[in-house]
Amino acid sequence: MADGAPPARQRPGTGALIVGVSAAIALAGLAASDRADVAWAAAAGAAVLAIAVVVARWTAGHVALRRSSVESAASPFAAVVEAHPDPLTVVAESRGAAARVVYANTAAREILRLRQGAPLVSAVRHPRVLEALEETLTRGVPCEAVYESPGAQERVWRVLTSLLPTDDDSPQALMVFRDETDALVRERAGADFLANASHELRTPLASLTGFVETLRGHARDDPEARDRFLAIMADQADRMSRLVEDLLSLSRIELNEHVPPQGSVDLSLAATDVVDALALVARDRRVRLDLQALARGEAVVEGERDQIVQVLQNLIDNAMKFSSADGVVEIEVLSPVSADEALGAARPGAARITLLTPGRDEARAFAAVRVRDHGPGLAREHLPRLTERFYRVENRKGGDKPGTGLGLAIVKHIVNRHRGGLAVESLSGAGSVFTACFPLRAARPRTLAEAGDRHGTVA
């Protein structure tokens, strides 16, 4: 053999075959001796052993070759199933209520929390889905069902079931979950926008039409009436503009509400920017903004900066509207705190309600912003409805430019998209406190007493 040449490839069991042949030769040579019976037994045993080794090695090699071929052929398909963006799962047993998960791909494990061997109903409990699965397992027909998963971020799923071939009598079904939230949300958003816009724009449009007719009629030659009517018409047009802007903003937020935001935002820096931007408005309304912020980097939350700034701006602007002249609006940033601490009571004896509850992950820390005004406050019965679209508290003074009734609805949807929480508490005659919290990028939960020792004040 030449140097460096690869060794000759031998078939499995060649050495054992040689041993067997040698034993057969020994058997022939010793057959004539007096100990032929002993030699025969020894040679026969050696030959049988050699043949067994040959067969075993050939069988092992053949099985290994087949296994390698199967694994190499199945591996790409397994990788495709695991990487598929839709949750895919295989369930077994003949009754939907007793069906157990045989297999779940990555999306099914992460999104639906399905685990191998666990009952399907531990993650999916909707009757229509279980009925479709039962129909497939018992009758072998493909079915589908549509359901909404519960939770703060609701999702709409279309479930497709089909029977899988098996080697035994236990039927198995493949379940494919398709996320149709985007399509449904867009459909609802379009319908809601048209309904809300037509309802809310009807009043200012009627006012404008009435004043135009008046100016064309008997008020045409009355300068005083004309100036007064034109001022009212300008206010109505401005209100319509703000209303359309808020409706468009709310629609955009709702379209992406189920999509977690990417990026990070320093809550203290964002609050500082909002306070600086509203400084002139606050001075015109004779309201002082008192911001208690943290040092840079101590309240970095997961989120989209523009939307978090919008939350802060809406809450602070709302507090200024309902503050009396020479009043104070207090803005406080807390971090890191738990969800219970962030949304807990801020003043004793006040009516309080949690408008949006974040996920209950005890290991998750939050940063919170509290906005407190010292205005007339709110009655307890109004608190649950504050984030409804166009809900306005009767007989509550809102300045010369009342809001559109969408500000707090926008706040709730943004906070919900950021997997945060929102709470309000109010004491009649002593003002209201709104608190919004957002998950921190990385921090450990800490008590409010610890967080309060690290505040710095910016007036």
C-alpha cells in the first residue's frame, strides 16, 4: 500500500470470517487423529462463533446504515416543522376532552404553552375546538373552528384538524393553529372608525352648518354676531381636527396592539421631555409641573418611545385640564417595583380601580409613572368607564378646549400593547392619581421605600 493512501475498506466481519475458515481447516486436519471428536467439537464451536460474529456485525452495519438514512431524510422535515411560524401539534386518544399532546412544535410550546404528554384542555378549552377535534378523531374527517384566546392581548385563532395515519388502533390528529388576529382587528378597526367618526363628527358639523346659514341670513350685516359665530366655528373645526387625529391614532394603535413593541425607552428621560414640551401650555393655564425623576438608565423599559411619550403626554395634559389655577401636577417615576407595588394605593381613603392588569410574573420588575392632580376628583361610579371611547364625566370642568374623550382609551391600548398596567384612584375634592407601569428591560423588584430614596427633583 502506498504511503498516504487510504486504507482498504473491509466488509464488516472479514476477520471473523477468516477465523471461521481457519477453524474449518483445523477441523479437516485433525479429523484423522485419535482426538478427532475433541477437535471436531472445538472447530465447530469456533466456526459457529465466527459465523455469529459475522452475522451480528453485518446486521449492525445494515441497521446503522438504515438509521442514518432515515435520520438524514427526516431531519430537514423535522427542522421545517419546528421552525414553522404557526403552532402545530399532534394529539392522540379518541375523546376531545381526554386528548393528550403527542408532539408540539416551537410555536405551539411558546405561544400556546402546549407540553408533550399534557392534556390538550390545559391550554385550549374552547368547546368548538374540542368538538372539531372529536369529529376528526372519531370519524376521520377534517374540521376547523375559530376561537378567541382569553387574556389582555386577545388573539383570534383558526384551528384546522386532520387525521394522521398510524400503525395501531389509537387515532392521532394534526392540529394547525392559524393566527387571524390581524385580519379581524383591521376589519373591526375600520368598522369602529366609521361608526365613531360619523357619530362624533355629527354634532360639530351640525353647528357649522347652522352658523353658516345664520351668517348667510339675518347676521350677514351684523359685525358683532359675525365675529362671535366665526370664533365658535373655528373652535368646532379645531375640535373636528383633533377628533379625527385621535381616531386615527387609536386605530393605528389597535392594529398593532397584539404585537409586542421592540426597543427600549428611558422612562425618566421621556417624562422630562414631555414636561419640557408642555411647559408653555402649563404656564398659560397657570399650572406648575413638578417632576420627580430617576437618574439616567434606572428606569429603562421595553417599549416604543413615541407611544410611551403619548401616554405621558395624555396623562399630564389631562391632569392640567382639571387642575385649578395656580395648581400643581405631580409626576413621579418609580423603578424598579413589582406590579402590585406600582398599581397599589397611593393615598388612603381614595376610590381606586385597576383599569389594566399586567401579566402575573413574580420575577418581572416594572417602572411606573404616577401623575397626580389636585382638582375636583372623580366619583367612584365614573372610574370603571374612564377608558371607554368618548366617555366624559358630566359637570366636570375641562377648560376652554375640552378633550375628545379618546385620550384615556389611547393610553389603555398603548399600555396594553406594552404588557403593562394602568390604575386610577380619586378622592372627591382632592384630585386623582393615574399610574401606568411598563416592564423593565432587566432589573430586580424592589420596594417603594427603596425606590423612593433615589429620586431627584426637576421642577
